Amino acid sequence: MAAVERVGASGWYILGNEVSAFEDELGQFIGNGHVVGCASGLDAIEIALRVEGIGPGDKVLTTPLSAFATSLAIIRAGAEPVFCDVDNHGLLDVTAAEQALTEHPDIRCIVPVHLFGHLADMPALARLGEQHGAIIIEDAAQAIGARRDGHPVGEYGRMATYSFYPTKNLGVIGDGGALATADPVSAERAAAIRNYGQSGHYVHDLMGMNSRLDELHAATLNTALLPRLSGWLETRRKNAARYLAEIDNSAVTLMPGPDQGQSGWHLFPILVEASRREDFLTHLGNCEVAGGLHYPTLIPDQKAITDRGEPITLGDLANARRFAHGEVSLPIHPYLTDEELTHVISAVNQWGG
Ligand SMILES: *Cc1c(COP(=O)(O)O)cnc(C)c1O
């Protein structure tokens, strides 16, 4: 509330000191350089693509299992998404990606999604990108502050993009997003694109958009939310560790991810038999446990995509479909009490008996 009052009293509401201060702080937190705030995670991906010159005529390799925004940003930038399958963690599969890059030499960019807060296999994807002339933009909307084998988000990508949608790990009281890059020139271009392509007062060298992070959001992020993020991530990891240790039901497959101790644990996904998922969700509902689905329909199967014509996909996306039909997300947010966690664990363990 102090941050809100401060901004209200300042009389300066768009692109001022609060936004620059937050961009600096977030840059220090994530440790890979220059941060540019914008209006949403969707816009952050579109701006990143445009800064890197990805647009009409270009193909972009991505995952069919994500928030729709990942592909929407690619299409809004004017490029064409190519969908390949995910691995057993639900992350872009390296073998499938290699096949896609070989079959489509005109893929110029890879957008892996760090789904559930688990990092994709970035060293392998970076190697593939280098071999096939494709840059990498990491969709890290679910993975702020996460690592894999000691390597942080954004280390391998040209850019990493974040969302501050209220339910995200760093969620604000409204919409917001950001991108981060080690390259100061790219950051400058991104800052221009978010503000009508303006590089100086009334100077427009680039086609831009209106996608600014509000001073109010930057102030609450910087004052009240970002300082708590490390603690929240620790609590998410502890919650995940309890579920992994105490859920014991042969009808439920746990998915610890590639590095459970360093994941952002935005979601806690489990897998059940597709034919029994409805029953499981009903059981959770009866126990007053809110289960989520991430994501029940693959992006290339959405009407907005198929209406454009046949989407470019590699193979039958069998693993992604296994998630679409069998995944359930358990509550994992940092304000769950020990009793609530115990309650969720016993609800899951009692199912199916
Ligand atoms: C939430 C999310 C987005 C979009 O972020 P918004 O701020 O809602 O636009 C993009 N990608 C992924 C993986 C997300 O989870």
C-alpha cells in the first residue's frame, strides 16, 4: 500500500523511476543483464521475436503443450510456429527438436517453454540451435528464479521472457511482463518497441506497439513482491518435496522434473490414466482440493490455429497428448499451510483404493 501511495502522490504513472528501478532490481535478481518491463508475458515474447528480426516468412520451433500465449506471440510477430513433441517432463524434446530442425531448415528460432517451472534441456537445445542457425528465446513465464544443474534461466537464450500475471510465481495485482537479455543493444530496441518504437522524443525508427509496464505495478513488484520471491520459491520447493515424499498411490505418476531441487515449481503436475482423470478430479473436488489441468487441449488443436490452415507439426505429438489427457496439477502455492498439504496428500493417497 505504501508503494501505491507513493506512485499516486508522484503524479507520474508511465515509464518513470519505478519502472527503471524495478528493471535494475530484477536484472540483479536473475543475473543476466538488462531487463525491459512490458505489459504482459505474451507481449514480452512478441517483442523479443521482433527485436531479433523474427517475422513474416520465418518458422519458429516450439512446444504444443503450453499456454496459448507462446504460439500466439509467434503468430502475432508474423512468423509460423512448428510444433514438435515434449519429453517425459513435458518439456521440448531434444530428439524431436533435432528432427524438426533437419526437416525444416528455414526454422530461424526456437522458443522452449520452461513448463511447470522446470527448465528445458538448454545446453542440448543451444547446441542444436547453433548447428542449425536458429536463435533461442526462452519462455520463462513459469520459471522465474529457476535453475537446472546450476544453470539459471536465460543463460543459453538470446532472451528470456517473464509474466507477472497474478497467479505466476512473481504475480502482480494486474498484468505485467518483462524480457531479459545480456545484450544492451537488444534491450534498447525492446524498450523502443514497447513504446511505439520511439527511440527519442517523437523519434520513431522502428514499428512499435504500446506495451508498457505501469509505474504502479513496478512499484509493488519492487517494494512488496520481488523481495519475497526467493522465500516463496523455497516454500514451493519444500511443498514439492513433501508431495514427492508422501504421495504414494500406484494410480498416480509423480513427475519430479529434471532438477527438483532447483525447479521454480510453478505447478505440481501428476499423471493419471486418461480414462480415470474425470473420476480423480471429482474425488479431489469432493475433498475440497482444487485440481488444475495444464493443458487439456494442445495448441495445434485449437480452433484459432486450425482455422488458419493445417498447422506444421512433427509426428503425432504422442507425449504431449499423454499430458493433455492425463495431467492434473495439485495446489503448490507458498501460502498453503502444513495441514492443507497433509490434506491434499491424504486426498490423493485415498483415491482409487
Ligand atoms: C502465463 C504464460 C504466458 C503469458 O503471460 P501473460 O502475462 O498472461 O500474457 C506465456 N507463456 C507461458 C508458459 C505462460 O505460463
